Amino acid sequence: MKILPTDALLVIDLQNDFCPGGSVAIGGGAIVAAQMAKAAAYFAGAGAQIYATQDWHPEEHASFRTQGGPWPPHCIENTTGAEFHPALQLPDTAIIVKKGSTPNKDAYSGFIDCNLEEQLVAAGIQRVVIGGLATDYVVLNTVIDTLDIGLETYVLADAIDAMDIEPNDGLRALHLMQTTGAHIITIAELLTGDALSPSEGRE
């Protein structure tokens, strides 16, 4: 895949609280962070933009069990849990998109409770590559939203991981992304150029 100025990498919620040791830990979170670091370096080297979403919750966010929500408190603003995992190593040019700051509003997509869509439109982005956490929640809904706004969408299958609260939730989410119109590729295909978009002449 030849990376163009109209391409963007979307790094989804690769924060300490979603990785091993965090309050809502996903087993492969650290591996995903390392994989996305490779993708970020590739995009930065090509002069393309990187957007990293970051849950940034107040202490009494509606999604927390203490407030009647489904999750333990996580990614509370200005805490270590809300910081990006150290393996991610984002370049200085990456744009951080904080979401979920409104106390009574959930952010199960990278486009909710933030200005990500406006930023992508302003930058003239036409194609996105997506990886991060969690496959069956924010990654899935972000992919559906990128497709809904007309962006050509690629998902890095080896740079995502699922909550899997129900067995195989992640596999079902990946299947839904694909049937909805996303292209499923790997980090190796991205870095070697083996994943070509239809606009580059190959399905």
C-alpha cells in the first residue's frame, strides 16, 4: 500500500488501563501497542497523518460500575491508566484525540464525544488504516463510522485484540467489519505494500 497524504492511521485507545495490569485489561494489549508502533513509524516516514484516540474520563463517568455502568473505573483523566502504553511510541506529529470527557456520554467509537470526524474532513483524508483496542467495542464502532462517512477503510488484523466477554466476540466483530465493507490486512502487508486498495488497481 503506497501511503498518500490523503491517508491516515487511526490508533484506537491503546492506553494502560486496556493493557495487562490495567483495570479493563485485554491480554494482547501490549502486543497490539508494539504492532501499532510499527504502523505509526511507517505512516510518519511517508509523511501521512496519525490520529490516536484516548479515553479521557472524569472520575464519575456514566460507564463506571460506581455510577451504574458496566465497567470498572478506567482511563480517568490525568492518571497513569489513561496514558498510552509505553510500547506504542507515537511520533511527535501524531494528533491526540481525547474522547469520553462528557460524564453522561459513552464513547464506544473514536468519533463520539470528540472532533475526529471534523479533523479528518479538514485534512482531506480519504483512506484510513485502523488498529487498537478493543476489537469488539471501539474498533468495531470506529470502523462502522469510517465506512458510514465514506472513507476507504482497512483494519490491521494483527494489531487489534478483543474483550471477548462472550466467546468469539472479537471474531464476530471482525467478520462484521469485513461484511460491512472494511478490508482486512496485516502489518506485514501494510509495510511491504502487498495490500493494495481497489483505487490502486487490485482487489
